[in-house]
Amino acid sequence: MAEKVVFESARKADADMRQARNPVEDKNVIEEVDKVISAAADAGASEVHLEPVQDGYVIRVREAGTLRKVSDIPERLKLNVANRIKVLAGLDITKSRIPQSGYFKLVHGDKKLELNVYSMPMLYGESIVIKLSYKVSATMRLHQLGMQPAVLATYQKALARGSGLYLITGPPGSGKRTTIYASILEELKPDQLALGFDPVVKYEVPGMVQGKPEEKSEYTFAEAITALIRQEPDIAYIGEISGEADARATIQGAFAKRLVLARMTANDSVSAIQNLIDMGIQPFLIVASLAAVINQRMVRRLCPSCRQPYSADATMEREIGLKLPDGAQFYKPKGCPACQGTGYRGFLAIFELYKPNEELGKMVIAKEPVQNIRSKAFKDATYTLKVDGIMKALGGYASLEDVLNCL
Ligand SMILES: [Zn+2]
């Protein structure tokens, strides 16, 4: 670790608290905590766990999904170690019998991190978890996301309109933020302003100002959306819409000439519209503002060096419910040195795009069932999630099982 580690406290008041508690900040304790955190950052770890045991703390670090023990803290230093982390994260060190959460930032070599800290009282003291999220510049472009050419072209055309509401939807962990930032990179011009507000700020974009709600925020998420829109961004990103107030503030913002991208949890593109109606938004407001809805899933990408082809049969065709081309093949994972024996290398997304038109708008306003609207929207062989997934399975990018499981 040649690089100097610079800690930046999340709240200004923390600096005062740190000075007031100087005796607590025993030099060895600071060094020990800093060493553990910077080693975790070096290794690209996702979490640091301080597990209270009868005679101190056991510190374990999660790397690539697996916990590994890195340090034992003796009982006499337990409180000091806990306090060092709590001070950094802006937690109240006078309180150890209530759960608390906070965060701090860390610049480590060329890595920028945000560390979210969660504490809770347990039998042998406070259990503390530090979750590390690495700030990275958004670099993924729309054409690299793996959308079918027709879907990509339609979505790019919709984005180029430059105003209205663009909903990026899917279950948690489906790669929605990646699509959102790729959309922003696609559309943000040097003479424009983008503003974003999201509980987790995962990517940085030049020309984009981003914020996040905090535990001690004295405003609601919906109030933050309204405030953000009043700052007159050309592009606004809202992550995520989870209730009527959020939805209303977001849709209001989409009526001015600006592009509003919002993240939302939904099973498919048309259900996302239904979710807004269920939240209490009038259908005509949705129809008047909506420019596009994407729904997506993320599946494991098969390792191209070792995937095993096999022929599709009639049973599979029945299970899938689609007519497959003659001689269709799917692929199974195997495992080789290139993929560390896992059979997979990375992930890929599958997409469906709902592009509103007048006819579909009338159906939404008439509150027709989701299934009817879906049939109409996707009748011209446009890619649904399922069709896109099967195409990618036939292309050998993903296994049929993974595709069917994620739908
Ligand atoms: Zn392989």
C-alpha cells in the first residue's frame, strides 16, 4: 500500500467530535482500523464485518462472496475500534444500545469509495458491518448493453426526443442503473446539466451532479425530487419511485421540456404502468408524460471457451411456448481454466421495450388489463423479455435454464 489513505468524514460535525474524543483515538487503534479497511479496498472486498465475541472482535472481510478472517481485536481495544469506525461514519459514540447507520468516503490510491456503516447491539457488544461501494466512472454505452438492434434503435430514437418520462424497470439486481447511466451518457451534451438523486450513487458522470437521501434527512424523497426538478436540469435521474408522492413529483417534472429517467421495481414493462396507476396516478397523466419503458433482467454469461451445445427438442419447445428454428441448439455451462471452473464469465442483460403510441395510450386510459395492453404492444414480433432471453440462449450467451428462471 504505497498510496496514502485519506478519510473524508460524511458530516462536518464529525471532525469536532473526533477532536473532542482524541484520547479515545489511540494511535494503534486508528492504524489497525485503517489497515483493515485499506486492505479490504485493495482486495476489492464488498464488506468488512466486526463480529463481537466474548474476548474482543473477530474481523472478517467478504471478497468474491466469501468471508475471510483478517484480524482479532483484543477485548481492551474493542470499544476504541468500534468508536473509530462510528466516528468516521458520523454515528453517535455515546449510544451503543441502538442500531445506527451512517457513511464515510475514502480515497485510496486511484480508488474512490463510499463506505456505509451499520451498527447494532448484540450479546458481546456492537456488531458493525462496513459495506464498501466503489465509485466508478460510468463508461458502459447503450450499444454495449446487448440490446437487439431493433430495440436499441427504437430506444435511441425515443431518447433523442429529449423530454418526457423514461422508466427503467425490473427486479432488484437486474442492472437498471447501468442502463440509466448509459442513457445519460448517450444524451447529455456538454452544454447541459444532469442531476441525479439515488440512495446509492454507483457511478460518476462528468457534468452530472448527484445526491442521496440520508438517514437524518429532514425531507422526504418526494420533496427531494421536487427540489431537484426546480433546479432546472436538462436530464433528471430519480432512483427510485416507490410510492404515490415520488411518482407524482417525478411525473410533474417530466412535463417541462426535460428528460426524466426513473428507476422502478416491476415485473414487466406494462406492469410498470399498472404500478403507477395502483399508486394513485391518473392514467392520463402517465400517458401524457411517458416516453418509453424498459424492463430488464440480468443473467450469467456462459463462458464461450467451454459452453456445451445440445439440440433443442419438442419438450423444450412446449415448455418455452415458442416455435424454435429447425436445428436449434442451446448451451450448458461446463467449466475450464478461463472461467475458474465455473462455466460462466460475467453477466448479460435481457430487455423489453414498451414504446407508447396513441392506440396503447387509449387502452391505458381505459384501464384495460395489463395482458391486453401487452398483447397489443408486442404483437408485431417486438422483443419481449422472453423472446430476447430465448434469442440470447440460442446464441449461446446464456443457458436456457437461467433465462427461464429469471422471467
Ligand atoms: Zn470456461
